[in-house]
Amino acid sequence: MTIITVSAPKGRLSKEQRRKLAETLTDAVLVPEVGQFAPAARVGFQVHFVEREADMTAIGGRLLADAGPDADVMVIDVTVMDGDWRQEVRAEVIERVLAAMADACGLAEPSPAWWVTFRVIDEGSWGSRGGVLSTLSLLDSGVFTEDKAKAVRAALGA
């Protein structure tokens, strides 16, 4: 399970941009997480879009409502189940997320005021379907590459 939350000023992202990001942000995390493009794994991903009024966000000590139209502020929070999240894998996810955001927004590069946070939920601390979920139980689903499954088992000490 992965949850990606995009917080942006109200009206910053159009419905078409959100539609594109629903897919591209999912894949930006999915590929490094399972080691390959696996459409069957998409069901375990949610993307949430949160809009905030310009007077409910500030940058540089000023409300966006007072900062002017050039203040392009967004926060993208990526929350994942424990697994193979070595620093280089996290960096790949963050770079892929920022590239997907820039592409959807029609920009050559991401705004320096777009920030990505990456959070790993400890093994045994994620629940759904009436119980606790484990990344280990997903390894036999067929979506993880053999190398990625081995890395996840090693990371979780299994």
C-alpha cells in the first residue's frame, strides 16, 4: 500500500492534470518499489489531492494570498509500507515524483517551492481489510522482481 498526497493551492491543478498525475505519480513510486512496471500493483496505490485556499498556506513568512502569482508552492507526501527503501531508492522515487509533477504542469523543471516528503511506515504498523498488512505477504503476488523481493526480505530481516 502506498499513499501519495499532493497539497496545492486551490485551482493550481486542473482536472486533466490531476488525472495525469493519478497515473504518473503512482508509477513514479511503483516501479522503484517493486522493481518493474507492474500495472497489477496499481490497485495498492492511492493518490489524494488536497487543495488549500491562498490564505491557508505561507512561504517565506508570507501568505500565498500576499505573495503574488509566482509563488508556486506544493507539497507531495509519499507514504509507503516498510521494504527496500535504501537511500538511493528513496532518491529515485523523489526524482521521479518531481519529474511527473513538472511534466503534468507543463514545466521544464520542478519549482524550487515543490517539496517531497518520503515516509516509511514500520512493518506491522499498516492496516487494512480488517487486519495488519505486511510487505512480506505481497512478495509472492508476482509484481515484485526476484531481485527486489530478495532486497525487501533482507531489509525486513526475513
